Amino acid sequence: MAASNKERNFYPETTPQTSNSPVPAFQVETTFGASNFPPITTVRHNEDSDSEYYNYLSSTASTPPGTLATRNTVVDNLGIAPLSSLLQVPANPVQRNNSTTSSNRSLLIADKEDEILVFVEVPNKTLYCKLCQNIFHDPVIVACGHTYCKRCVKVNTENQCPVDNQKLSVVVANIAVSEQIGELFIHCKYGCHLAEDGVSYKLDLALCPVTVKIADRQEHESDCDYKPVDCPNKAGCPQLLKKDLEDHLRSCNNVRCPHKKYGCDFVATQEELEEHLKHCKFESMKEFLQRSEEKMSDMQLTVLQKDQEIEFLRSMLGKLAERLEMLEKSVDIKLELVEHNQSKIMNEVMDNRREYSTLAEQIALMNNRLDLGATAGAFDPISMFKCKGTCVGHQGPVWCLCALGDFLYSGSSDKTVKVWDTSANFQCVKTLEGHTGIVLALCTYGKKLFSGSQDCNILVWDIDTFETIKCIAAHDNPVCTLTSARNMIFSGSLKVIRVWDAYTYEMKQEITGLNHWVRALAATADYLYSGSYQTIKIWDLGTLECVRMLETSGGSVYSIAITSHHILCGTYENCINVWDTNYVHTTTLNGHSGTVYALSALQTASGTKVFSASYDRSLRVWSMDNMICTQTLVRHTGSVACLAVSRGRIFSGAVDSTVKVIDIYIFYLNDI
């Protein structure tokens, strides 16, 4: 087995010599007490181990020459070995109990990376690591109480103690064992050299004969007279022993002129050099050259200092640049904060203005009511609307509402449709899931609910079971609005209206020629009304042909409402346009300060009322008798996006994710 460069075990092959020195034997024990007491390590002499060890060596007396076999051989080898003795590598240094391998404990082991230890006496077997089979190197006590080399514990792949199979973890350095190993005597490494085989070592008495303790080896070997050194003149000189260096320098013919650095190439002995210096041209210039060299050194030092100053200035410049960048970021953040606060203040001012306008209108409304005595009888009914409750449950803005019977359906940005029971407590009884985009439109037909979404699909739901019946791939763009009439479902999207059979869900016709998004659809018994950019088109439900077109002002049409006497549309530019049944534009209702998203008509005891929902967060109640706003409701904290009417109640959905329930109250002037 080839020896490692870092750690090798060698065994001497020597001629026996007389020696009476005993082989020392020690026992190392570590005692662990309670957790709050440190472990205690003791080292004591063990006479039994000596006898066992020598008896074991005696059992190998029949081994062939060239190995340590008998007790006498081991004891005799404790003296200085002759010149011809060889240190041989064992066949298997890892196996500790292999006859001669185990009995011939290593007299030569690796200490550091390239250091070799040649022991004067065979070390006690208790000083060997059971992991690497070598003398302890930096011994440590592990958790189970045994001692191993520190590096063996770290590189051990199994991470288990070979004695009790417990996990290896270093507890403390074993100072007692370290000191004991430090007291072992070894031969100076400069007293042996490699044999011809390149693996074993020879002890050469012509070299250093000194034996020292391991603890003192570095002190001796650093000053050993047999230490190989190089000639300071180097070129052409072989390696020398330290004790021969002084004699060599007297006769060395490689001594160079001290002015070599200035260009003198003279090489000779020391005596010839002294004669040369008498005539060397550089010798007479020595002082000048030295002064020049000193000045050059000073200049180089000055340049180095300048370079350091430049580097310092660069670092300071970099720090200044970093601080400037931080200041710029700080200024940007503060500017953003100022802009944010300015925007916040402006929004608050606008909100205050809206509230002021609302209060002014309500005051004017109250004044009008006080003046009704001149025009209305004491027993004429007057309608008032109040918020009765709030439906909470959606996780996003509510964009559409639809009512049928006792149920209210709401579609939201959370991609769901919620079903609310309006007969008693307005609780959510079901959440319909299926869309992958915002739910933008709802309508009913028979026992079916139709929902249109940003995902371009229309889902058909059974109202009794709330199960999905059909998914219709309706448009190439989001479905903005839905309405139904005459067994047909109408869906509006970008510049197109598609007509679907309410029972087979097949597309019957596609209506084109529209100039923009179709955001509003309304149907009566005979006609379909569609709103796009500044245009309302009226379609005959029998032929699906356009029979009339109403032009509006105020931008895109967002909402349409039909009463028995009027056609109304809400626009992007905050106004409501009104036509009579002869398609004559009669008036424009103003009052909102935002886009009119939804319109719904309600027949009351005091006449027809139209509700308008706007981006300005308000609902307005308009009397179709005199075309004035009779009431303004501000109950939402966000834009009001949709309306639905059912059984005398108004439902409003908003961006604040809630649905408000608004009920009507009737009173008479004689009650005031």
C-alpha cells in the first residue's frame, strides 16, 4: 500500500542493539459528570498493558528477518539504530490487529503537511487514534468520552464512534494527551533520509544524531547544523548543510560584485572580489549611486503616497456621489409626498364641494316642498326614498345587478355572482363561481340567469338549482351589457351586438355597424335600444333591423331607461338626455359631476321616478312630471356603477364592494 504524502506509518528494519529502556504504557480515561461540570481526563500508568504488549510481540518471534518480531528486538531498537537500518512502510497500516502490523507500532508518522516523526521508542498503543491508526494529532474528546484526532472527527464520513457507534461531536481538546505526546522523543528529521526505494527511510549517523521531544522539535530543527541551506550566492552552488555554509563562503567562486545592480558583471571568490573592488569603476561612484538610489527611493515613495492620496480622493468622490444620489432619492420621495398630499387635499376639496352642492340642493328641495301648498292638495302623496340596509360580501367592486322575484343577483370584480334573499334579511344565499374575469352584465329570462364577463363568455345558470347550464363563447372582447326579450338574449361588446336563442343558446344573428363599445342595452315588447358613442339605435325585434337613430351629446352612452312616455340615456359627460315617444329631444338633466353609469325607472304613487347612478358616488331621483331632481342620496363611499328595481325597492351597487337597499316612503302634506 502506497503511503500518503500527508500521513505515513513507517516501521524500522534494524539490527538489534542492547537497551534496557521499558516500553511505556498509559491509560487515558475521561469522566463526564452533571451537565454543569466539565469533563475530567486522567492519564495513568498501566503495568498490565506492558505485559500484554510484550507477550503479544513475543508471539511473533517466528516472523522473518526485516520486521520487528520479538520483545528483545523491540527493546533493543530503543537505542540509536545503525547506519544500515531501514524504516519500511507496513503492508496495511490501517488494520491495527494484523500480527506484525499491529505489533510494530509506527516509529515514523506524519505530523504536519510534510513533516516526518521518527520515534526513539515505540509509542504506547493508547496514543493511537482508532480512526486514522496514527499517533494523535491535535487530540480532542468527543461526546461519548473517547479521544480522536480533531481532523479525523471532522472528515469522518460515517460520523460515528468506532467503539460505541455514538455520534461524533467535539467536546473539548484533550490537553493531557497532547502534553503526553509532546513528551515523546523523536530523531531529528535531518538525521534520516529516503532509501533507494523512495518510500522507506534510513537513519544516517553521519547526519544529525540529536533526539528531542516532539514539543521541542521546531526549536531544534530551525537551528540544526544539519539543516539543508542554499548558498546566498545561489547560482551554480549545490545545497549545503548549515554547519558547512561558513567554509563554503570562503571558497565560493560565485561571489558577485556588490555593484551588480548598477551593471557590474564580475563573479569570483571573496579574495578576488576584494581585489576587484580596488579597480571597479562603480566603486568610485558608490556614494553618488547610493545618493541617487536614495533619491529614487524617495521619489518612488512620493509617487506611492500620491497614488494613495489619489485613491483616497477617489473613494471620497465615490462616497460624495453616493450621498448625492441618496439626497436625490430623498428629494424625489419628498416631492412625491408633496404631490400626494396636494392630490389628497384637492380630492378633499372636490368632495367638500360635492357635499356642499348636495346640501344646497336638499335645502332647495325642502323649500320647494314647503311651497307645494300653493300647487298641490293637502292629500296629494309625496314620495321619499331612504337607505334601508347594506349587502356586504363581495371582495371587489359591484358592476351589475339584476332582480327576479325575491332574489337579487350581483356581479363583481371578484369574478363571482352572489344571490341575495330580499324577502327577509337580505343575506347571501349562494355564490356562483365559474367566470375567469370580472362579471360586467346580468339579465334573466324565464328560470335562467345569464352573466357576461370580461373573459368574453356568457354563463347560463339555473335559478332553481344555481347550477351552470351552459358556457357560451360569446365575443372576442368583454361582454359589456345583456338584456332579453322575445325568447332572445342580446349581448353588447366592441362595435357589435349578438343575438342568442334563449333556449338553444345558438347565435341567431350578429348586428354590426355600431361605432364604438355597446355599453347599454334596453328592450321593450317591440324594440331593442342600444347605446354607443353619442348614438342610440332603435332595432325592431321582429326583423332586427334598425328603424331609428337618436343622436346625443355628452360622449359615449353608458345607460338607457325606457318609461311609458320617455326615452332617457346617461352619458360619459355627466348629463342625462331625454326624448319623448315621438323621438323628440325634450330636455337634458344636469346635476351629476361624473359619468352617469346607470338609469332605472320606478312607478310610484306620486308619479314616475327615474333613478340615476353616477361616478360622483350619488344617486339622484328625477320626477318625470316636471323633469327636476327631487332627491339626492349619497350613501356609497365609491362610484355607483349599477341599479336594479324590484317590488318598489331600489338596489344600487358601487365600487365600494357593497349593495345598498333603498326603500320608498309616502307621506302627505297634511302630515307635515
